[in-house]
Amino acid sequence: MSPPGRPWLRRWLPAALSTLLALKASLCGHVSGSRPNFLLLMADDVGIGDIGCYGNDTIRTPNIDRLAEDGLILTQHLAAASVCTPSRAAFLTGRYPVRSGMVSSNGSRVLQWTAVSGGLPTNETTFAKILKDRGYATGLIGKWHLGLNCKSSHDHCHHPLNHGFDYFYGMPFSMMGDCAFWELSEKRVGLERRLSLCFQILVLAGLTLTAGKLSHLLVVSWTPVIWSTIGAMLLLTASRFVGTLIVHADCFVMRNHTITEQPMHFERTTALFLEEASSFLKRNKHRPFLLFVSFLHAHTPLMTTESFLGKSLHGLYGDNVEEMDWMVGQILGTLDREGLADRTLVYFTSDHGGSLESQIGNHQYGGWNGRYKGGKGMGGWEGGIRVPGIFRWPGVLPAGRVIHEPTSLMDVFPTVVQLGGGQLPQDRVIDGRDLLPILLGTARHSEHEFLLHYCETHLHAVRWHQRDRATVWKIHYMTPVFQPEGAGACYGRGVCPCSGENVAQHTPPLLFNLSGDPSETRALTPTTEPSFHQVLETVWRAVQEHRRTLSPAPPQMDTPGNTWRFGLQPCCGSFPFCWCDREGDPP
């Protein structure tokens, strides 16, 4: 009841209440009923410290920075794995990769070839599939790296079109050093190691045969040694040639199910990808759409167009990141020109941290992870899993906010599904949590109390957000041994291992307070932290509860699913001469 004697208040109050209720209903309707478009942008191997809005003042990223100014930033945004394939599987499904079998137990931490049978299982559900069923146009431009075929080179069982995308243009595999015949070669090194072993076996066989003749005939005949050595050298040379053709054949582009370039013409790849993204946005602007742009930048071999070469202060890597930022600007420009910006939720991230091992001589070809320890492949260290997380939705999400809550790339799954009018699967565990409440500011905390950090099938670390103390704890059960000691990376070993003699087991586990020590430099002890044992016990109970929810899943990246097979090699010619160009230069 309004106070007596104030008739103006009696007239004004009902109108004001009606206006406020209408505004509230409008906002709720906008969020829950408008079914926004989605533009998801994911960089490859870009460190959180490479982006201007996260503190870098020497690499120019004005377009990503502007996206952050118009939207909001997550400072504790985490990948579910520190390497490509499992991280991307978790992103698309909202589930820890160990649940879907997108892990290995033998060190093959990503899919190694296009011609393997492993990949994202067909019974996994991606956010693209759910939104496609809800009437969305769903497109993927760029990198996939989640498998292609199962039993033949054309069955496409793991193909993006079989996982909810109704349009695909990009690279089914991943950029590798082999694509450019550079010294940095993830696969050629392994091939040559195995071929060298074959060479040694053949020479040893010749020596053994000669020794046998010596013991029986007392006559030394060097003929077997000579012929076995010649045969081994011929085998080594031929195998290296064929091996080079094989790894180069993996560097190709597809449009839907058709190979358009094999090998890729890198000088025009950027322009073609931008043209495809622009075309998708224009032809679907009158219907709801989800477009996932998965950049090839900034994975080695850092293919960069001439106009960006030599322009940054950080060599080829900086050039490549700055070109990627320019691509982001071009795509956002298309949104603006087509009148789509206000109806589109834009998200930018990286699949994991920057690679510290990517070096040629004294030149660094990997990213910078800011103040965070470690990098790509390093299990639970922050540098490998803490990534950029930027959201923009004009008129709905408040601009300029910074959110320090623990969040995950897996959270994109439930957020996109629910905003798109879909339903979360009820027949499986979804580890992601809806981000909308904390993005809108209607919730103070993320729904994540615990987040687990796997390396292959091994649990390396766990973080616990103890909300009543506003503290984030981090426990490491295992950490890679840096080589050389104190270097901060596994130089000379490629990506750090997940288990074995080069991984340290910690008893008791290492404990860090990330709220006061985000760089993980001061391990706590029972003497320095009174809650030491309580924290360890609480986290261990959460780990045990998590393990009770796991169901066996065949590892997709162990030897059976991750071994090159002749019959699975995509080829637009006669293998191993897989050469075609159906694309032509972009306009």
C-alpha cells in the first residue's frame, strides 16, 4: 500500500512495477527463447599469455582484445586435456575424454595419422548434433583431428558430417611439421626411428650369418654383411621416401566428403578458410546457425601469408598469431555487415596451452603461457590447460566483466545446448556445467567444485574450489620430469610423457593454493598450511566418487586404433601419389 497523502506515488508505482516486470520478462525471453546464433572460435596451441587482453603487450591482437572489451573474460578457463585430440573431444561432447575413450595408455596422445581407425566414437553426442536436430545450420571450418574412417577410406564414420555438422570445409587431420618438410616433424622422427631399427636388425643379421660361417668354416665371408647393409640402406632410403609421401598426404583439405587439395597450398589456405566462413554466415543468416571456426594457427609449422611475415616482435610465431587475430577481425566484420552481431553469441578460446618444446635451434616456435607453469602436453600444470575464454553477446551479456571462477571448455556443451533449445543427454554423464548464470551475473560461483586434470588415462592433478574460503586448491599426484632439470619443459623429448620413469610420483601429493600462487611455485606442507591433510582427504574422496561414475571405453588412440593402414588412407590420386587441386585460387 502506498503512503497516504502521496497520490503521485499511487499513480507512478503500478506503472513502474509493470515496466520492471516487462523488462525482466524481455530479458528472460531474450535469453531463453530467442535461440541465438553461435560463433565458436578456437585457436590451436595458442598460449593464454599470447593475447593482449590477458596481459601480452608485444604481440598485437586488437580484434580479440576488442571482442573482450565488448564481452567478458574468464581468467580460470581450463582445457580438459593439454593436447589437441582429447581436448577437442571434450569440448564437443562436454565430457572428460577418458569417458569416450579419446585417450591412450601407451604414449600416443593424439591421433597420429589420417589413415587410422580411431576417432570420436559414433555413439558420442556433440553439441552440433543436438542443435542440428533443433533446426540449426551447423558448420565447421578448419581443423578437426578427431578421426575420419573406420574400415575403408570412404566410410567417414568419424567425419564431422557424422557428428552433427551439416557442412565441413577444412583439414580432417592437423597441421604438422611434416606438412612443410621442416625440421620440426612429429611423425617423420618416429618413422625414421623405426626404420633405423630395421636397418640395425638387417646389419646384425648379416654379421650373425658371417660369424656363423666363421665358426663352422673358419673362413670369413663379408658378402652377407655387404648385401645386408646395401639392402638395409635401400630399404631405409625407399622407406623414407614413401614415409615422406605418406605424412605429406595427410596435409589435405576436404569440402564435406570430397578432397579438394592434396597436398594443401598453404599460401592460399587462410583466404579460402575466410571465404568459406563468410559464405556460411551469409547463406544461413535467415536461420539459426552454429559455426565452429577451428584455426590452424598457431600450430607448427606456422604457415603464415606473406603480408604478415616479419611484422611481429616475436618472429614467425608472433607473425602467425597476429594473422590469426586478423582472421578473427575479418569474421567478426562479416557478422557486423550481415546484421548478425546482436543475435550471435561469440566465443574465443584455444584448445590448450602453448608448446614450450617447439624449437629449432635457439628459436622458439611455440606459445607463451604467461605466469603459468608448464605448457602443452604437461598433464596438470596450469600452463598447459589454462586458456583464453572470451564471450560476447551484445545486449545480453554485460560488457567489460572479468570472471575468476573455475570454468572448463566442457562447459560450452551444456551452455550452447540449452541456449539453442536442446536437451542434455540423460543416458550419460555430462561433466560440463551451464555457464549462463555466471556470465549473466545471476550466480556468484561456477557450478564446478572439483575439476580433474588427466594425462592420457592417468590422473595427474585435481583442483578444488573451496567456496566458503574463496580458495582454489590444486593437488598434483604426478608431474613430468623436466629435461634438462630446471628447464621448465621436456626439451629433446617432444611432448612430455604421462607416465613412466620420466614422470615423478608425489607422496604426499604436491599442494598449491592457486588463489595466492597461480604460478605454482610454492608447494605447501603440513607446516605451512594447517589445512594440508583436510584438503588432501577432501579431494581424494571426490576422486573416488568420480571414478565410480566411469565406464570402460575402448582407447581410441592405442596401437590398434592409431596405426597407419593402407586401406584407410584418403587419396585423390593413386597412392602414394595423392595429388589434386579442385579448389583454385579464392576470389
